Amino acid sequence: MIRLVKNLMFVMVMLSLSACNPGDLDKVLGAVLEDGSALTDAQVGGGLKEALTQGIGKGADRLSMKDGFLRGAYKILLPEEVQKVTSRLQNVPGFTSVENKMLELVNRGAEDAAKKAKPIFVSAIKQMTFRDAMGILMGGNNAATDYLKKATHSKLYAAFKPEIVKSLDKVNATGTWKKAMTTYNKIPLVNKVNPDLDDYVTNQALSGLFKMVAKEETNIRKNPTARATDLMKKVFAKQDNK
């Protein structure tokens, strides 16, 4: 009872000082924690950014390891058009195992590119303005990840695709695919194909990264021991009590 009275007095005093300024009101009404201290928009935004940074760091680290994509839950499968090509080439000398080879190379390219993902994602997080941070905090298990994906996907795609191209070239996936495609297109009566492998792998790699971030966000929301910083513990404690 005493704590409740203190909290109400704190809000009333701050409201009188704020002179109904919307920015100040947001900070006052943002939250009142169990210890009577106010949780500001800046703290909510900071805690969410720390959670996303932690999730991205772990996700990128795991996926950038050898077999992170190839042997993991987010293995990139070959697109339908590529499977059509590799299937027709199985009986062509020199291309009997091209499907398995392409599958490995595509995933190796994504794993290599994932090493570059962390700073790109972290930079995007730092530039984000969490005007609706409280709504994200009190939202679903993947609310922050969904917001990040919506706000940054196009920018991340533009930054990440060149890394995918470099990685596919590095493991010779591009050269292998061009050779296979050229051979396929010489087969009589087949429809010529030229799928954009770079675009496909980029989207699949980003999809895997976001899924890993979402998984970590859910863990942070549901498991207090996963909150690595004091600010994260303070911010997500409000979510626990909603």
C-alpha cells in the first residue's frame, strides 16, 4: 500500500512539472517499476536495442560457422528452377553430382557472408528510433524482430547482397552455376533459364538470420536468465508483469 501511494505521488508530481508536455508525459507514463523508479522511453529503447544486438550477435555467429546453414535448421534449398537444371544434368558427364555440389556451395556462400552480417545489423539497430518502443516491449514474442525486419530489410538487403555475391564467387558457386546453366540451355527443346541465384541466396540468408534473431528474442522474453545486461533485466521486467 505504501509503495502504491509513493508511485501515485511520483506520477502526480511529475505530471505537475511536465506542464502537459507530450514528451515528458510519455516518460512519466511509460512505466513505474516495482521499486518506484520510472522506466523512460530511452530505457525501453535501449533495452530493446541491447536485446536485438544480443540476438543478432548469437544468430550471426552460429550461422557463420561451418555447416551453420548447410547442416542447420535454416539450410538453404535450391530454388525450383535450379533443381530443374540439376535434375536434367544428372546424366551428363561431369554434372552427375552437380545438385549436391550446388547445394553445398550456396550454403557455404551464405555461411561466409553471415560473418559480415553482424556489423551491418548492429549499425541498423543503432540508427533505429523506437518511437513505439513501449508497444514493442509489450507486444508478442517476436515484436521487436518484426519491427526491425520491417524497418531495415531493404537497407540490409542492399548491404548484404554484395557480400553474398563475393561469397558465392569465393566458393565458386557462381562459376559452377554458370557452367551448369550453359550446358543445360544447350539441351534441345528445353526452356532457357537464368534464375537470379544472388537474389535468391540473399533473401534466404536474411530469412535465416531474422529467424535466429526471433528465436533469441523469444528466449530473452521468456527466460530472465538470458537477459545479459542490467538494462535488459530492468526493461523486460515490465513485460513480465504486464
